[in-house]
Amino acid sequence: MLTELKREAYEANRGLPAHGLVRLNFGNAIAVDRRRGIIAIKPSGVDYDRLRPADMVLVDLDGKRVEGRLRPSSDTPTHLVIYRAFGHVGGVAHTHSAHATSFAQAGLAIPVLGTTHCDFFHGPVPVTRELTRREIAGSYEAETGRVIVQRFARLDPLEIPAVLVMRHGPFTWGRTAAEAVENAVALEFCAKLAAQTLGLRPTGLKFPAALLDRHFNRKHGAGAYYGQR
Amino acid sequence: MLTELKREAYEANRGLPAHGLVRLNFGNAIAVDRRRGIIAIKPSGVDYDRLRPADMVLVDLDGKRVEGRLRPSSDTPTHLVIYRAFGHVGGVAHTHSAHATSFAQAGLAIPVLGTTHCDFFHGPVPVTRELTRREIAGSYEAETGRVIVQRFARLDPLEIPAVLVMRHGPFTWGRTAAEAVENAVALEFCAKLAAQTLGLRPTGLKFPAALLDRHFNRKHGAGAYYGQR
Amino acid sequence: MLTELKREAYEANRGLPAHGLVRLNFGNAIAVDRRRGIIAIKPSGVDYDRLRPADMVLVDLDGKRVEGRLRPSSDTPTHLVIYRAFGHVGGVAHTHSAHATSFAQAGLAIPVLGTTHCDFFHGPVPVTRELTRREIAGSYEAETGRVIVQRFARLDPLEIPAVLVMRHGPFTWGRTAAEAVENAVALEFCAKLAAQTLGLRPTGLKFPAALLDRHFNRKHGAGAYYGQR
Amino acid sequence: MLTELKREAYEANRGLPAHGLVRLNFGNAIAVDRRRGIIAIKPSGVDYDRLRPADMVLVDLDGKRVEGRLRPSSDTPTHLVIYRAFGHVGGVAHTHSAHATSFAQAGLAIPVLGTTHCDFFHGPVPVTRELTRREIAGSYEAETGRVIVQRFARLDPLEIPAVLVMRHGPFTWGRTAAEAVENAVALEFCAKLAAQTLGLRPTGLKFPAALLDRHFNRKHGAGAYYGQR
């Protein structure tokens, strides 16, 4: 069932360690089938090396397992909240990649300091608010999804396809699972550049809005002229 | 004799350079057979590349070589003290991995700054006290084990399966030698995240106890729901 | 047509990820045929893995595509301005390599702090001025080339074969495309050394002109005695 | 002629990029035949990838080429001064490895901050004095050797088998060329640990002499008990 969706989720999950974004088994990615209301996700706590496409678990909108012998990732409820709230998203990735996670642990957004950032993210990559004690004690993983969605109340998730969960790490998304992984790679690289830039100049440099817009739009805007279109 | 124990120790020792935790031949791991009161350990000063399972040295509780042509690691007395004091431990690993060792050299515990840390260590990873001049001049390696055990007088070694020996480097342990190595990998990654986080925000951020407990317990507690159980 | 030029450009472009200078597809290199007034350049937004020599796009001095099915890199106008202004240049490379880009994002030149730098660059590697709002809104990529050329009004591009475009990243050049790539590798390494040196000693150390001249000239001067000449 | 010596020098030179100590072709190593008064050294400016044992150049005590088609490394005079002054040395290595070079560029010795350092170097790794303008203009490479020897006037080169040439980079040595390379690997790792430690605790921690002696001597002293002796 849904062999193609499982294959897409599998490729995305394999991409995470291949790009150096996960150590041990911190991290996972989902692929979304909006028509059927089903996601394919990595099974919980399984080594990336031993993962096969058939191991992907199919879960419906309510988090009920539709197919698969293994238990889905414990982060499944977070992914489901994102998928339901962000309409055009076809894939979500979660990693503990080192530089992005360091910003999350410091409780700091990743500021716009260079054009590399603008090529992917149309503004700073925001950090969620602290979870309350009640949220931590309750449906912790679903609450994590909710603070992400809350943080985007006034932001467009397609213009800034990434967030830092405070003290935890990044989630990224995209129109496909592969794009979510690409955004995770870009996020980690931008976080590394930002940390190094702040090391050289601790106060940073205010970034001109015109340059941010130009770079984002030449790749993603209506008149985009980057790539083979 | 004890082929399986030697194989387990061998795999653990090979895992250290494979995970980038040792350069040259700094580091070693042991596997423990509690029923027989015997450990298998790496021979001293032998290159990891040339290591074979049969090279592992068998040593009893008093540090006497039971089998093996080669001399055991000079850290053997440290491992033995840990093994005798920490009842449920089946393996111990010692590395000079770069970030954990930097905290040890700075004489600083690794603080809890993120959920990655909580997934493995239920609190800060402590640093031992300074050895006295007399302890350094005496049975130096056994004394190193003793200050580790002393440091855990009020800590549970299974809740925090790692320590930093001041000015030296980390030791980690687990129910098996493989788990000790996994904890060494996690420790180095958490130390890296902590150093980077402190680089971005030198004072750190106080971590909520509720979040620490939630993450540790969802993986290790009585009601754990992480992985395939 | 111009198979050799396309091969040279292809090899240079492949060298960028091979030397760890580009992630995703940030970066490109050109090879120049001055006699014919033609450059070979990477197509826009194509993955390095799938690149073949025949994919290289041939462009004339005015930026008109002379041969090639694919659209040339969006950075083509920048390369063309450099090629027209810097007479002896046979290749140009552009990367987002992490340390050089961090200096560009901080708006700081890479200072001369060691002899490794002197072996390649006869002075600090300069950073361009900020683009005006009008320049950003206009022919952005050509304007980027113009501020580079402006910055070299009183510098010799063969003595300092590199520049940092403010907030963006480095461009390097050389007598051949291969030399441009070699200079990109050297620049990234010197930027890394400089960042680490400033980490140890934030004010840096003033560098003696005599030592800068000696190192640059023993490799590049009239009486050069480095290498097999 | 002297095939074994050339093989030893070749293996040492290949070890430098293999251990990540050189980028491009910064770096070289020599092997010494004291009985014949001859050294084997890397040819100048030749890529490590294309190097063969037969390319090694044989040079006598006065720097005269005894055998070899290629010109010896431009650093040959530095190596010769070291070889003549340090009696028990059988090999010397020179690299621009990133962390050790950063200390050299900052004009700072590598302080003793941990036991890893003590296992190889019986005290801080010193930095040479600034060369005078006259020394730079004269026999620059031989003068570089002379300030190294000067720096060891009151130090034992076998107890501290490494030095940082100010603003330039490290030289290491040993009883064989392979040991010189091993010391270059250890030096870079200790420099990395020291830089990271100072990042966590900028003032460092004074290191107890008793611990330094214990670690150095258990490996190198008269009663050494490390390794298979």
C-alpha cells in the first residue's frame, strides 16, 4: 500500500544521516499524501543503517497506524500537527543538526546575516516559546507541534520553511519530503555561517531588506530566474 | 576462553575510532562478565587497525591477567574500580573525544542545555575533583577510578552513565559494552552542542526540570514509549 | 564547439564540491577563452553530481548564450564583469565556502596573520562596499561585478586573486580555471586560520611587511624559487 | 641509492595529508641517515597524490643534492639546521595543520591543559621569537631553523618534540620519520583541545607539575609502563 509514499519517506530519512544532519538516531522525516490523509514516517528508535522502504509506517490524520509492523517515531504527533496546519506542505523533517540545535538550545532565532540564508528563508528562522509545565506533562509531542504552529500565526510557512523548537532542535518542511530535507541541509549550513559570523563580529550587521527580498525572490518569487524553469 | 566476551570488547574498541572518538590510540573499552568476575580489555598501546578479537586481554577482579599474550591497557585499574562499584554495569568506555575532553580540561561539568542531553543523561555530566599529589604519585590509575566513584556518592550511575575525569577526559558505561560506546558517542555530541550553545549565549539558559524528566523518562523510565518495546 | 574550454570549466566546477567548498549548489566556476571572447560556465541550479562536460554553457562577452541547451548560472553577469576588467584572468570561481563567507557576512577583510596567507595573497583579502538600494533593484548581478572591480581600483588582481562580496561570499580567479579553484581552496583555509587565530587573540598581531613580501615573492616573484621551475 | 631511506621519507610525507594535516601542498617530512650524513626529503611544490618513493630527493649536510631529478622542498635548509643541532632526531615533519598554525599565528605557546598533551610533550610547546628584518631578507629558511634551535637552548628536544615557528606553523620531530608524523598528529589534536578549552574557560587552569610528570613518564620515562615493552 502506498509504495511510492513509503519510498519517498525512506529516501528522505536516509538523506538525513547522509548529509551529516543526524547522529545516532535523532531525527526523522515524513512524506504526506494529502488526498488520502496519510503520512509515511520512520519507525521509532530504528538504526538508519538497517532501515528499508517497507519499514516505513503509515499513519492517518488522527495518528492511528494504518499499516506497518513497527511503532512510528515518537515525534509523530508533532509532524501531524504541522501537516494539518500548513496546507501546502508535502514533507517534514526533524533533526538535531549541530548548529541549528545550538541556536535552539540558546533560545535564539537564526538571524539573516548573508545571502545564503536569503536563498532559502525569507526572514530570520524563528524559535518557539517555552512549553508550560502543563504542556510538558500532557501530550508533549502534540504540544510541540502546537507551539510551532502558534509561532507562525503571522508568518508564511512557505516563505520560512523552518523553525527551531526551543531547547530541542529544528523542524523544516517543503512541498515534498525531499525539499524538506534540502531545507534541513540549508538551515544547518546557514546556522553554521551565522554562528561563525557572530564569532567574528558579536553584534552582527543589520541586513538590508532589499537584499533579502532580491535573493529570495530571484529563486522563489513570481519572476524567479534561478535554475532551469 | 570467553570468546563471546572478547568479541564484545573487540567490537566496542573498534567502535571508538569508527565513531571519531579516538585519535592515535587514546581510548579503550571493556566488556564485563559479572558471573565469572572477569573483564576483557584492549591491550596497551596497540593500534586499532591491527587489533583482532583474540588480542583482547582477560583480567580478573584483582587486575591479574587470566589470559592473553599482551599487557592490558594501562587504564585497567580505573576500569576495575568502576566495574566493582557500579553494580549493573556491563561495559565501560574511555576516550579523549575532543569536546568532552575540553570540558574536562576546563574543569567544568557539561550542563543540561537541550533535549538531546536529556535523552541520555538525567542531569549535568559531572567532573571529578582534583587528584592530590599523593594520589598521583601512588596507584594513579586506581585512584582515578576512586574519584569517579566518589563523585557518584549521591548520583545514580545508570541515570547519568558518564563522568569527566578532571584535566583528562570522559568515561562512560552501560548495561553492555555497546551501550557504553553509544553513551560515549552521545556524550561527545552533547558536549559539542553545549560548547556551541555557550558560544552563542555565554551564560546559558536554566533548563526546566520538567523537560529534563520528560525526555529522560520517555526513553528510560517505567512508562517509556520510545523505540520498539 | 570549444570542447577543451568546456572540459576545463567542468573540471573546475567539479573541484568545488570535491574540495568541500560548496554545499547544495551554491557556487560555480568559469573558464575563459580570451581570443574568441567566450566563457564556459555551469548551468543554473543543476546538481554537481549530475553535471557533464557537455552541460557547460558557452556565453559571449555580452552575456549572450552561444551554445548550450541549459540556462547559464544566474551569476554569469558578475563573472563577465570580472573577466572584462581583469586582463590576465583565465578562470573565475565563486563559492559560499564557510569561513570565507563568514568574513563576508561580518563585512570584514581577511587580515594577513600568517605565512600561509602570504603564499597566495599579497595583502589582506578585501571586502566590497555595500550595494545601494538602486544597484540591488537594478542589474544586481552585474552591479556585484562592478563593486568588485571598483574595490581593485588600487590593487593588482594578480597579487590578490580573491575578494569577498559583502554579505554574500568569495570570488577568486587565476590564470586558469584550475588556478581559480586552487585559490578558492587556499582562501577558505586562510579564512579558517584567521578566524581561529582571532579566537585565540582577538586583536590579532600586526604582520611585518618584510615577511609578507618574502613569502609571496619566493613563490610568485621574479626570483621565485618554490616548486619545479 | 638509499631506497629504504627514501621509502621512509615517502611514507612520512604521505602520512601528512592522510592524517588531515596538510591542505594543498603545505608541508613535508624528512628521514635522516646519520651514519651517511644524508636526508631524504619531498620535492618542492609536487602534489601529494602524484608522489612516488623514487621522487624523494637525497641531500647532504650542506644542502647539496646527492640524488634526485627534482628540486628539494624550499624548507630543506630549515630541516638541515634542526637535524644538525638535535642529535637523536631521525625524522622531522613540517605542516600547516590548522589548530597548531593558529597558535603560531597568534604568537602563543600551546599550554599544558590536559593529560593528552602530557602523553607527548613534557611542557608547553614553545613558539620561536620573531625573525629580524635582516634574517628575513637573508637565508630565510636557514634562519628559521636557527630560531628553532635557539628556542631549545634550555629545553630538551626529545622531551618536547615540537615547536611553533611564529606566524608560520609547527615543526615536529622524533627518533624516526614515522614518529615525527605521529607527533605532528598529536600536536594538532592537543592544539585543538587547548583552543576549545580556552573557549570554555579563557584563563585556562594551572596544570599540576606532578600530573604532567606522571603522564609523560609512564609513557617515556625510565620506568615506563605504557604499551608493549
